[in-house]
Amino acid sequence: MNGTTTSTTSTTSATTTTTSPWSNATMNGTTTSTTSTTSTSTTTTSPWGNATMNGTTTSTTSTTSTITTTANPGGNGAMNGTTTSATSTTSTITSTTSPWGNGMVNSTTTVSTSSTSGTTSSTTF
């Protein structure tokens, strides 16, 4: 366990759907959905003690989801105009432990979470 262990996982999914401007109101215009998730975990251990606890552990997870829907102004009123919804959540956890003691006791843990959600809607008649 001594030394450095790095694990990186990245998942990206994108879906784009374009429909006829003359069909059912819920399908008018263009719908774009993009989700990106990136998780990075890096663990560095000290050669002096319990390998799984000593050293520095950094874990960062970022999730961003954006959904944009644009409807044709000639369709059903409930779908006219443009609706945009964006949600972004970022969580960062950083733990640093002492190389000479029990990692769970001699440590500093910082947790930061940021969340932003916005919705914009306009209707054209």
C-alpha cells in the first residue's frame, strides 16, 4: 500500500433529439440533454506507518447536468418559446493525515459543496 495510487474514472453521455416543428407540442423544436460525470481519486501513503491511513487522500467528484429545450412558436402554447434548465453540483473532499499516527485521528478534512440551479422560461404567442 505504500507509495502512490491513482484512480481516474470519466463518464460522458450526450443525447440530442431534433423533431419536426409541426408535430405534438411536447416534441416541437430541439431537445438537448448533456450529462458529464468525472471522478478522480488520488491516494498517497507514508512509508512510516499504516499504509491505508497515512499520507494524503484527495477525492474530487464533479457532476454537471444541462438540459435545454427549444420549442417551435407555432405549436401548443404550453411549449412555445424556450425553456432552459441547468443544474451544476460540485463536491470536493480533501483529507490529509499525519504520517506518524492513526490516520483517522490525526487528520484534516475539508468538504466543499456548491450547487446552482437555474430555470428560464419564455412563451411566444
